[in-house]
Amino acid sequence: MAKIARSRRRFLTGIALLGGLGALWRFLVPGRKVRRQTLLEVQKNAIPLRGALVFKRSRVAVIRGEDDVYALSLVCTHLGCTVNVTAENLICPCHGSVFDRAGNVLKGPAERPLPRLTVEERGNKLVVLI
């Protein structure tokens, strides 16, 4: 009986050691970089100054301010409806949330701002990545 107990203890110690080494490996070795996918491409000069291009199918708005270009997801952070873009702000038609042109919440029920998407400049095109 004593031999079985030692054998079981040795087995469990080995399993615990392997689990600890696996956790240490995960902590010390950096993970793979996630490659971002291209959501859409747009010509730089197609976006009007202080204006926006809305891509309903992709649910993205590419907005050009005074000195920067950025992309906002048009998925409402409340329940996922597609937000409408107006000249002044962005409005959710489902429950009435209102966002400013930077995506910040002006009026609820949404509590979180609209997510900004990564925009890269490649030659004369802007590429929106997810």
C-alpha cells in the first residue's frame, strides 16, 4: 500500500511541475503578433475636410477633421444597432443614443464611446484595419 501512495504522489508532483512550467513559459515567452485584416480602403482625397464617408455595409465611418483622419465603428455600444451619421453627431435609431463626431457618448442609454479603428496611410490610400 505504501508503494502505491508514493507512486501516486510522484505522479501528481510531476503533473503540478508540468503545469507550472507551462504557466511560466506562457508568461515569459511573448505571444504571436496578431495580423490585422484590411476592412476597407479609401482614397485620401475622397474624404471631404470636416466631413465623413460612411460605409454602411462595413458599418464604418471614415472622418476627416482639421488635421487628422480617423475611423469609427458604427456599431452602437448599447445593443449593436447601426448608428446614423448626421452633420453634427451620430445617432442610434434604435434607442436614441447620441455620440459626438469623436465617438464620445453625449446622451444614453449607451455608456461606452464608439470604438476607433486603426487607420494606416499607404501611398494615396487610407486603409482601415480590424
